Amino acid sequence: MEDYAADGVLSSYKEGMGQFTEKLPDIASGFHAFTESCFADGALDGKQKQLIALALSVYADDKTCMAFHVKGCYEAGCTEQEMLEACSVAAALGSGAVMSQTVTCLSGMLQQFKE
């Protein structure tokens, strides 16, 4: 099984982001300002946004974001059950996307190339 140690993933990201920030400080600060504004409370609170971000990071297979958002979920007061349920929605979306493409696009292409 692969090593999924969150500390190592987060450490690598922070190191890489530090190097990126040295080379492109305006872009890095813009990125950070954008993400901070996305996670600010609004119609959705921080807990809901962290759950969405966690589910999306699992769907995207982004281990760095998974680590950040598991940590963020715990800090926002999420339970393990809430995190697992949010990720189950991502799993449903993933399988649903495959099925919808199979019964629409792929079916049409099969017919087109069959002729």
C-alpha cells in the first residue's frame, strides 16, 4: 500500500509553494487571496465548503488537497461520518459520469463507427 502520510504530503506542498512564491510572488499571492475568498463564510459556511473541497479532492485524486481538506474538515468540526458521506457523493458522481457518457456519447459513437 502506498504511503499516505499527510504530514509528508503537506510538507512537500509547503516547500514547493515557498519556492513558487519566491519566483512568482504576484501569482502566488493572487492564488492565495482567491482561495481564501472561496472558503470565506457566505451562503455556505466553512464546514460545508470543506466537505465539498474534500469530496472534490478525492474525485480529482489529489492527495495534497485531500490532506489539506481532511485537516480543514476536522478544524471546521466535521465528523468522520460527514466526510465519508461527502466522499460517497463524489463516488456516485464518478460512477454516474461514466454511466452517462456510456449511454450517450459512447452509444452514439458505437453506432456511428459501426455503420
